[in-house]
Amino acid sequence: MSAEIIYGKQLAEELRQEMKEEVTELSKQGIHPKLVVVILGEDPASMSYVKGKQRASEKVGMDSELMELSEETPESELLTIINQLNNDETVHGILVQLPLPKQIDEQKVIEAIDPSKDVDGFHPSNAGRLMTGQETFYPCTPYGILVMLKRAHIDIEGKHVVIIGRSNLVGKPVGQLLLNEHATVTHCHSRTKNLREHTKRADILIVAAGKADLVTGEDISEGAVVIDVGVNRVDGKLTGDVDFESAKEKASHITPVPKGVGPMTITMLLHNTIKAAKWIHQ
Ligand code: GUN
């Protein structure tokens, strides 16, 4: 069996078209969703992510601003800027690109962002709301995965979801989101023993470990759904955490890298910013 390939890129384009129409409607009511992205330093990978976020928001007709700060920016200065953005009524979404330089306490910055403008969904208040099953901003990559599964008509309720990775950005929140959808969730990570015993038992396997080719066809069961969140550069080529060629022969559905989960992350950021703008004007 060769798997059905779930192209996040295609779905992202459909969703962004719907969002463009929504932004046009909102602007008729005088609501102009605005995202401000803050980046410190010039790391090429971060810069490329951030430019992608800005381009995408402009494409759907949203207002967007990129604040490029020096790598040496003191923590106090960044906190002052966040405070100004919190108080600026024209700004609906604030995203500070991570990771941050070493002089800055990342958690302090995350907690400084007003939860009602936290379109990343990283603030402990929003993480807590997700955990308690309340409406909130869901972190963009996990939310993108959920939307992909739903649009591909993959049943989640009662299914065994195995996640490799336990980051605050992806592993933990995707587990929580799918638990809220009534999945049975297993979290694996770098200290998990006998990883294959777990991955073999997955109906849906989500790999967010940051290790190229960690999972191969041998690690999955016939008919499993495989979601690859990895973004690795090997010999200059972008590759995921899953060996696509061997896994696609056993999976029922699989996401590629690139053109899989990545484009959905930015799309859900746009979704969250529109949601923030609508909430404020309710
Ligand atoms: N760095 C890598 N991914 C992300 C993300 O989704 N949000 C932020 N703020 N930083 C990131």
C-alpha cells in the first residue's frame, strides 16, 4: 500500500483564501487585524520564518509590522516594547520569534505578552486554558496538525496517538489538543526506552523530535497515519524526522517535508490574529 499524501501546502492555500475573504469583510466593519512580529538578531533560519509570516499576513490583507531589533537588545528594553504593543489598540497579535539571545529570559517575555494578543498560544494562561478544554489561542503547529487531520477526514476519537517530542511549542500542546478530541495519547521523548514498541502501536504517529530519519517504515504499523513535524537540513536539503520513502509504503496517510505541516503553522498564526481582532471588537 502506498499512503495518501496530505499536502499542508494545498490546504493552507485554501484556508488563506477563506481568510482573505474574512479580512475583507472585517475591514468593511472597520476592523483591520494587525500582527506585529518581533525578532532579535539576524539568524538566517529565524529571519526566513519571520519573513514568511509577514508575507503571508500581507497576502491575506492583514496589517503586519516587523520589528527588527539588535541581538544585544537588553531584556528590559524588549519588555518595554511588549508593554507598548500590549497597550496599542491597533495591534491584535504579538509574536516574539524564539529562540531569544542568551541575555533574555524567554519565559519572562512569553509571560509579558497580553494573553489576549498571544497569537502563539504560549502564555501560561492560554496553555492552561487549552489544558482545561477552554476556547483560547492554540499553538500554531499543533492547531495546524489538528486541522489537517480533520480536513483529511481522519478519525481521532478513541484512536491511539503516539507523539515523539515533548516541547512546549509542539509535543505537549498537540497531545493536549488531541486528548481534548478524545484520543488516547502516549508521549515519547529522548529518554523513552524501546521507542519502536510505542510507535508500532500508534494509529496516528506525530514526530516532532528534530532528528532526521528518526522514524522509518519499520517503526510503524500498516495503515498508520504519520505526521512529520521535523525540519532538518541534511546536505543543504530540507528533510523531516521521518524517512518518507519507507514510511509511505506502510502508512495510510503521511505528510511530506517540505509542503506538509510547515505551511499550516503560518496559516494558523493568521487564523489566531483574525480571532484576536474579532474578540477585541466583540
Ligand atoms: N520559533 C520557531 N517556531 C516558532 C513559533 O511558532 N513561534 C515563535 N514565537 N517562535 C518560533
